[in-house]
Amino acid sequence: MRAFLPAFICALLLAAAPGARANGISSPGSDRLRALSPLNQRIALWRAIRASGQTCSRVIALAYQQDYHHLAMWVARCEGGRRWAVFIAPNDDVQVRNCAEHAQLGLPACRPVR
């Protein structure tokens, strides 16, 4: 399984320049994702999920959830109901995890997204 993806999704390169968050932790990839339109956010997370070798026919909902150990955690719900957590590091490395496995991995539970 691919643990990290270098250089987070080409679509993010088209976004605005990153800014620092209030808590002092900056994740440029997450900031660029936040600046995208909702459609482009869904496309970017879909590409991240697919590039990690996971299946998702279409992202139908997503939300930023929280910072976790200096990683920005986003949650995406795919068509069919499967949910994925997309963790974005300050250096733009990305890790995708199935939300159903978070308890056994000791990761924060994914909140529902609409």
C-alpha cells in the first residue's frame, strides 16, 4: 500500500497561495484545497483517493475535519457510502485511510459529511 503521495494533486497547483492558520500550523496543500470551488475540492480528493490505489467512483461530499499531529484531516464520502480520510502534511504529502479502519489504527473517528 502506498503510504504517502508526493506533490498533492495537480488541481491544487491551480489554487491560490496558502496562508497561515490561526493555530500557527500551516499546510499549504490543505490551504489550497480550502480555496478551491466545491467541485474542484471533490475532484482533488477523488484524485488523491484514486492515486493512493483506493476505489471511489465519485466524491459526493467532503469536509475539513481537524488538524491531527500536524496533518490536515479531510473526510470524503464516495458514491456508495464509503468514507475516506485524507491527511495532508505541511510538505504536501498525502495519506488516505479508510474511515472504517480508524478505530483499530488509533486515528480520530471520521465525522459524517453531507
